[in-house]
Amino acid sequence: MSAEKAKKNNNKKFILWFWLIFGGPIVGVFIFVLCIRVFGDLPNTEELQNPKTFLATEVYSSDMKVLGKFYAENRTNVKFKDISPNVINALIATEDARFFDHSGVDLRALGRAVYGGLTGSSASGGGSTLSQQLAKMLFPREDLSKMELVLRKFKEWIIAVKLEREYTKQEIIAMYLNKFDYVNNAVGIKSAAQIYFGTTPDSLSIIQAATLVGMAKNPAYFNPNRFHDRAEGRRNTVLRQMEKYGFLTKAQSDSLQKIPLKLSFHPEDHNEGLAPYFREYLRDVFLKKWCEKNRKPDGTKYDVYRDGLKIYTTIDSRMQRYAEEAVQEHLPVLQAQFEKELAKKKNAPFAWNVNKQEIASILKQGMKRSERYRVLKKGGMSETEIEKVFEKKIDMTIFTWKGQKDTVLSPKDSIRYYKAFLQSGFMSMEPQTGYIKAWVGGINHKFFQYDHVQIGHARQVGSTFKPFVYALAIQEGYSPCYQLPNVPTTITYDGKDWTPHNSDTKKNGRMMTLQQALANSVNYITAYLMKQFGPEATVQLCRKMGVVAPIEAVPAICLGTPEISVFEMVGANATFANKGTWIEPTFVTRIEDKNGKVLADFVPRTEEVMNEEKAYVMIQLMRGVVQIGTGSRLRYRFKLNMPIAGKTGTTQNNSDGWFMGITPDLVSGCWTGAEDRAVHFDNTLYGQGAEMALPIWAKYMQKVYADKSLKLTKGDFEKPSKKINIEMDCSKYNKELEAEEDQFNAGEAE
């Protein structure tokens, strides 16, 4: 071969190697990108700028506390500036030390990872950057074959590079921490900080940050709530990494590693926390209706579990806590008294006059209302098969006032067991704004989920209905000092005579003022007023005062036969404190989207029911209940000395106890009773509203007035600006009557 020919061959080899070395990668990249395009679409710019993440809807109190969340994933995004530097440092040191030096793919770290894979060395570390890990979280892998998995890995590299172009380094870190699932319903750094340590992301200490960052390797395996020692060891590894990369000195690292891992575990539970009954009503009724009627700009419905809405409520976290404490303090004491009665009953917890057939019917209804029954029925079981399941004893956890208790009980017996518990519903609102400040729907939301504030219409209101009847008399110009004989009144209605009787006969036959009659809940006087004004007028007045519950226009309603919710009763009584204007009870002020844009503002409706003068007279009339009547124990037992108007209520057989209390700042109402009317006190000593419901109201008021931060006043009810034409001083009123009578008699004599 000639030298010239050899030279040509060498040139060809050089050119071939040149293209293999330098052109090969270019062709490889081209083929690689082509494969990705073929085997899977890459997210476009819009998808990268608006990645799909499920955000929890947060419910805020009026004093800006988070009452709770609704979520598919318990995530609330936070900004980079709201995350502790300790978290950032721990994350960089452990997961991506060269994060600020690469553009999404770290070739040096990748080379180390490949070398480690070939040599079996684990010290080389992983090759995935934070950006690549974020790409994997934002666009999750599905079930893939090995070939598809390789292509998917390359795809994530490209997504990581594109993320680096769309976002700053700080934004990528924030997105990563907001997206990461720390298990135990803690999705994102904000939820994790709260659930594991009871704090906020900006307040996480070094060891707390190291614990959470350590979970990034495998959150289930390093779950600090389940695997304490394992999580502590991983935390120490993170601390050593922070030392290695200069975020900690050796002395700091050594010292921190000796500190035992301590959690302040606060798992998210919809049955726990403040206002669980209110939050459930908000979710299941109010927000469900709102989402049905309102649409996003793209025409789809809002999703409270994924759209990260912010719901601003009127509930005050302090007042809510006091209301819940009042219920928790009084009901165990009342329950203890009730159980003394139950111990003597043959058919406990049912009353002596409830027969076996009625008891069987009540228990069967309870069975059919249970979740267990619905599941079995849906599974195709017959009634006979379901009843056998309910009669078989099983292990279960039951509620007691001393804490949860593990026991063996049949589901049928557990229904009977729970029937024995007294329940309560309590609500408090500002009469001038309509804002509801506290809402307690029951004694324990985990075991008793029926809300006794708004959903509980099926309970008679007893004598708390009487002020509506008296209000008709006041509107017609009657004075609280107007006297009537305390004698039976017969009302003929629908061809039938109806004559109610007093529960207390000591004062029968005497003359009584309207104030005395209302204060002592005298049925004779109330029936007389009903006969004067009629049931239709009473029902119309109730409608103007916001009562929408069905009320049959019959004379007996004057004694409290209507079944009305605590919600409506409090709203109606607030009319008297709001100068005669009914204002709609309101619990949501506005709704915002995840970006803070206001989607809805809520302003309560109002309606003028009576003039300011008549409303003020009604307040003075109802003050007699506390001064001289059934509510007087508010003064001598509970030492409440602020101006109070109110009304107690007790229904037939002591099945329901009520108290409605009015102060210048708050109108609050309470109902107490068992789930079924067939379960009740036999004696009025403990079964009356003044013992069942009034103490809860009293304890609540003691607490809210003791809290100076609430700034409640003890000043008197505001008088009308104009002169009051109705005389409320009974000594003056009687003198005026005597003068009128003398003048009349003189005229007759002439």
C-alpha cells in the first residue's frame, strides 16, 4: 500500500471516529428525544406553569385561627420566605448539594451514581436532583415496563431542565417542600410542621427540620410517629450532612445528635379540634350548596377538597372554646345525676311508661340510622341477616365521660347504651351583626355526629316560645305591669275546647302582672294572651323573626309544642336585642380562591319586626325571668351581675330543657336532652330547663366575660332614642290605673 493510500485510510478512520465521538451523542440525543415524543408526551409550558396540585380548603375563625381543613390531600402551600432556613439547609445538604450550580441535571452527581451502581458502592450517593424529584412528584409515574421506565427517567431530566427555566431556584425548593407527602395526612411542609411538631414552617428548629428532611428518603420507613429510633438515626444522618457541607460546625452537629427526638404529634382528625359540628355543617350543607351554584371561570364547579379555598367564618376561636368547655363541664355532672335515676329503672334508659314494643321500635330505628346498617344493606344482606349481625357481640370502643373504653358488646346493645346519654346544642351570636360566635352541636363528634344546633329541628321548645306570644301583647300597647287573674282560660278551636293547666298551682287565682307571669312561666296567663291574639298572628310573628320550621297554627303552640332548632330560636330572640330588627344568623363572611381572589361576600338579610320601643319593652319584660323568676339562679348561684334577659323552657315529661339568654353583646341559646324523647328525667328537679340548659349558658358567660381580650361590656341595654310611651314602673302604672278608674267612676256617677 502506498503512503498516499495509507494516509487516505487514516483520514477516513479519523473522520469516522470524529463522528462517532462527537456526532454520536448528537444523534443519540435526537433519537432519545424522538423516543420520548413517541412513548410519552412532555408537559407543555402551561402545564409546567400551572402544575396540578390538590390544595386543602382552610376554614378560618374571625380571629384568624385555622379551625380546620377539607382536603383530598392535606396541603396548604407556603412561600419560600415562610420556610425556615434550617429546612432549606438540611434539604440542600442531604438531597442536592450542588442544587444552586446545575440546571436541572447534575452530570457530576449522575456520574458518581453510575460509578456506584457499577462498583456496588453506596457512598457515591444518588444522581437525582431536587428538580428531577419535583418533576417526578408533579407528573407521577404509572405502572411502567423496564423500557418505559428508562424513557420515563430521561423524560424527567427534560422536565427538570424545563422547570429550571420556568421557576427560580427558591420557587423550586418551595414547590418541592409543598408537594412532598410526609404521611399521616401531612402533605407539604406546612401540614408536616403542624402535625409532627405543632408549629409553623418558619419556626422549625434545626433538629425538627432535619427530622422532616430525613423523611425524604422514604417517608413511610422513616415515619417518626411509628419508627422513633429509625427516624432519629436518619435525622442524625441529615445533621452530619449539614456539617459536611458547612451548615453546621462539628460541635453543633455532635451536640444536636445527642438530643432525643421529641414529637408534638397533632394528627389531622375531622372529629377533633374546635367546632367539629360547625365545620361538618359548613362542609356538608353550606359549601355543598355554594359549590353547586357557583362556577370557576372555565365553567366547572369548585371542589372544596382540591381547590384550596379559604373560608372566613364569624366563629371566634376563644368563644368557641369557652362554649365547648361549658358543655364539657356541665354534661358529665348532669349525666351522673341521670344515671342515678337509670339505676332504678327496669327498662333503662327508657321511661317507665315506654312499653317493650315501643323500645324495640326505637332500637330498630337506631339500627337503620347507623352506618353499619347502611354498609350491610348496600352489600346485599336481608333484614334478618342484618339483625343477626347486630345481635352478635364484637370488640368495640365506646364513649364514656371518663374517656374511650374498649369492650365487648353487640351493636344492638351499643345502640341502647348510647341512648342513655344526654346531649346538648348551644349557639351564641352578636345581635347587631348576626355573626355567630360559637356553635356546639353535641358532646363528642366522633361518637355522636348528629348536630343539635341547625339540623336538630325535632325537639319541642317549651316555654321559650312564650315570649313570642307576649310580644304580640306588647305590640298592642300592653305594659309588663298589666295585671290578669291567674285562672284557667278555655279556647275553642276547630270545634274543640282546650284548657291548659299550670304546672305550679300555688299562685292560682291571684292577680299577676305580665312580667310576673312570664318570669314564672304561668300557663293560664299565656293561654289568655293566645286567646286574645290567636295562633295565626303568633305564627306570622315567628316567620318575621326568622323561624322557618313547620308550626301548626293551633292554640297549644303558646305552651311550646313547635319543634324549632337552636339556630332559629337564637336568631329570633336576637330580634329583641337588635331593637326590633331580625338579622339573619350568619357564619361565613367571605370565600377566597387559592390566590386570595374574593369569590363571594356574605351580608346578612334583615327585616323590621317591631319598633325600637316595643323591642326594648320586651327586653325589660324578659329581664323579670332572671330577676324574680325561673332564671334567678344566674344571680345567686352563678354570680352573673350584668344585664340579662332570658327565658327557660321545659317540655312535657322533662324531655327537653332550654334556656335563651340575652345580654347587650350576645344572644345565646342552649337545648339539652336525650336523643329520644322516651329517655328523660322523671323528676323536674334536674329535668327542668333551669338545670339542664341554663348552667351551660351561665358557665359560657362566666368565661367570655372573664376574657378581657373579647372586650364585652357590662353596660345596660341601650334605651330607645325616643320617649317610651309604655310604662314599665309598676308602682307608677298602678297609680295611673287608679286615676283612670276614679275618673271613669266619676263619669259614671254623673
